Amino acid sequence: MGADKKKAYASNALLYGVFIVGAVVVVNLLSTRVFGRIDLTENKMYTLSQPSKDLVKKLPDYFTVKAFMSKDLPPELTAISRYVRDLIDEYKASSSKFRWEAIDPGSDKKLEEEANRCKVQKVQIQVLRNQKFELGEYYLGLCLEYGTQVESIPQVARTEGLEYQISSLIKRMTQHKRKVAFTTGHGENDINTGFQSLKQDLEQEFEVTTVNPSQAEIGKDIDALVVGGPKQAFDDKGRKELDKFLMTGKGAVILVDGMVMGSPGGGMHGMEQMQIKMAQANDPQLSKLLDVYGFKIDQDFVFDPQAAMAGPVEINGRRMLATAPFFVGVETEKMPDLSILNGVRGLVFPFASSVELTGPLAGGKPPAGAKLWKLASSTKEAWKQTGFFVLSAQTKIEPGKERGSYAFGYAYQGPLKSAFAPAAPTNESSADKPPTESVKPVRLVVMGDSDFASDDNVQLARYLPFYGAGAQLLFNAVSWTVEDEALTPLRAKNMTPRPIKVSSDATASLIQFGNVLGLPLAFCLFGLVRWRVRRSARLRQKI
């Protein structure tokens, strides 16, 4: 009887092993034909985004990617190479018109010349060989071809942002670029002064130009406008041009500083390297437009001690970082139906003014069919600092009596009434009549600050990363107003830390000891239970 049981156990084990091997073979065969992956990262870092899939699905003609990859890559680049292969495989699986091939130039001169023509460069990296470090050169870059167009990603040194790079190049090569104009002539920040750090990123997706509406008409080929914090007044012609543009149904981003910090004897600039600053009212004469649209930029600064962040100040003639209530940190909330805040978890508003809703938007109630979103606001402990005052290292900031939460900006989508609509009917023909209302819903972003996305803040992001979110918000806002926001989710697709939020020190200690002691104890308990179950089974067999 015992011999029969042993034979039965042996045959069962053999069949079980055969089934396991067979299942593995079948799964491997299926995996070569069906692509799939379980991605547990928050932003789905290792999964091709739906916008990228849609982009290649709509390819009008064949698109080719040549991936130049050395076969003998060191471990530091092997993981990146595997990610590149998987990512491009997902592009290929999304469209029959997307083709790619992996090329190892090795010592082949012709393939090296082809890589050079595509501007793909060797990656230089230190590798450990024979117990000493050596400088190695390897190919890991992409060449993208569409018709006669050739673009490249010369070196792939990291995985973060690669999908956005590839998709933005595909979009640029296969689709017509929308045109965005920054206004000039009124002391604004534009792509050449103040927003230079944004220029390269914007030009990757849009055609970017400048226009002075006080001197020239805004062209019909312009799809969106950015008014970047004017310090000088718009004349009547400039205001009419802005209004006329919006009445065509196209969007705009309007950044207006209600007050500005100036230096004694100097001009008004956001952050001059002077020790004493004077706060003065700033009126670019845009209130006639904004009031009719439903917005009012107050001539104040919002000071918020509860949300005070570090920022650049002058102390004893040196520019240093100091925490102050006029550098207001804001934690943003996700809005499923608005892409402007995608990837923006928080940002800093330096010397920002409050924005109120008036006229057609008073009370926060937009017209029927329109939508209104509050983009950012202070805490309830903030106050408004108004009037002329001097700020220096010795200035003691006296808290205001009236505290409250104040908005820094809004996004609006809906119809707009013209600020220059005639009060009474005119005898002009319909062709000559100025429009009284936008021909279609307008996308409009109004902010009480222009410094949050300035070059100064972007440079600070090297030391204080949260300062970089301002430029991202402005980039997202431009995409939203142009109604070309397909790639916005991709810009925010990167690995971000997700710290555990704890309500008290006791909870933090409990979590810490649970990780240190709880997991090992749970593993030991599982082993003990497993041992008891198997021991009971053996005892029953003997009986």
C-alpha cells in the first residue's frame, strides 16, 4: 500500500511539473504576440499614454524610428535601453503606420555615418572593468523619419520625459503647429525677456512670435495671446485689438500685477538686486476690458504667513534666501475637467495680487453653458497689503486686520461680451459693425501675478524645485487656451515621491515600527502556521 502511494505521489508530481512547464511555454508564446504590462506607478511611467496612442493612430503616412543601440551596453544603460525598446514597441502596437528598427553600429563605418547624419551621438559613461574605471562610449539614441523630415534624440540618458520627447517630435513632424503670440511694447515679459526659459519648450509644440497690439493688428493666424505682466499702460488701440481678438473666439492668458516692487531711482521690476524696495500701484489700463469680462485685479499684495515660503531677498547687500509672507506657497487641487493644473502639485506666487470676480461672474456664478475654475488661492490667514510702502531687511511687517482667503487667478471658458460694444444700435452695415459678443466660447486665464513663471523663478528651481511649477502652469495654460492640450498630461509624467501622510508623531512611530518589526513577525507567523498545517496533514496520513 505504501509503495502505491509513493508511485501516485511521484506521478502527480511529474504531471504537475509538465503542466507548469507547458503553461510557461504557452505564456511565452502569447507574450510574443500580445503586448501587456502591469504598471503600478502613480503616473503610469511604464505605460504608453492614451494621447500618444491616439497620436500615432492618426498618422497620415508611415513614420519610422531608428534606435541606435550598442549591444554591449553597461548595466547603467541596459535598463534604459530595455525601457526604450518596450516604449517604442507600444507605439508600434498602436499603429500599423509606425515602424522601428534597432541598429547596432558597432565598428561598421556606414552605420556610424548614418548615426552621424541623424545627429545621434555616443553616450560617454564611466564603467568598472578589471577593477578600474574606464571611459566607455556607447550608442543609445533615436532617429525619427517622416517623409523628408528627420529629427533626433541624440542621447537617451534617462527614462523620465522620454515619451513626451518622442510624442512632441511626432506631433511636430506630422501636424500643423498652432501659433502663439506674446504681446510687447508695454514692459511685459515675453519669450525674449522674462520668459526665455519657456521659449524652447513652447517652440517644441507651437509656433511662437510677438506682437505689439498698440502698433499693429493681431494677425488672423494667431491662435492664442499671452499678456505677460505689463508695467506700462495699454492705449485705446491696444485694448481694442485685444478685445477684437477675443471676440473671434480665440483664447488668451492675461497676467497682470496689481502692484510692483521698484527700486529707488530705478524702474519697476519684479526682483531687482537692490536692498531697498518700494511697493507701488501698477495700472496697465486693462481694467476696462477685464471688468466687462468679469475680473478685477486689485492693487495690493497678498501676504500669507501660514503659507510663507523661501525666496530671494536682499540682506546686507547680499542676495539670500529667506522665508517671508510675500512668497506665498499654494498647494493645488486636481481638476478632472481642466488640464492647466496637470502635474502642478504646488507653486509659489511672489508678490502676487488678488483677483476678484465682478460683473457677469460676480459671486462665482458663470453664465449658462460657461465654466469657471479657481486656479489658486491663499489660506484664510492671509491679508492684503495695499498702498505705498518700503520693504527692506529692517522692515517689520505688520499683519493686516482683515484676514481671508484670496484668489490668485481663474480660468474661464464661455461667451464674452465686448468691452467696446456700442451702447445703442448704430446705422452701420452688419459687415462694419464691431462684434458685441464672442462668436464662440472663449478660453481665458487671468492671474494677478506674472513673476510666478518668470526666468528668475525657474532659475531658483535648481535649489528649490517647487519654483519650477510656475513655468509648467503657464505652459499648460497656453496649451489650454490654444485648445491643443493633448500632450499636457505627458509633460507631467515622471517619477514623483509619494510620502505617507501622517496626522501625528505617534502614527509615524507606529508605521515605522510596523515596517521594522511587523513584517518580519508576520513572516514568522506565516511560517509557523504553515508548519502546523503540514504537521497535522502528516499525522492524519499515519492514522
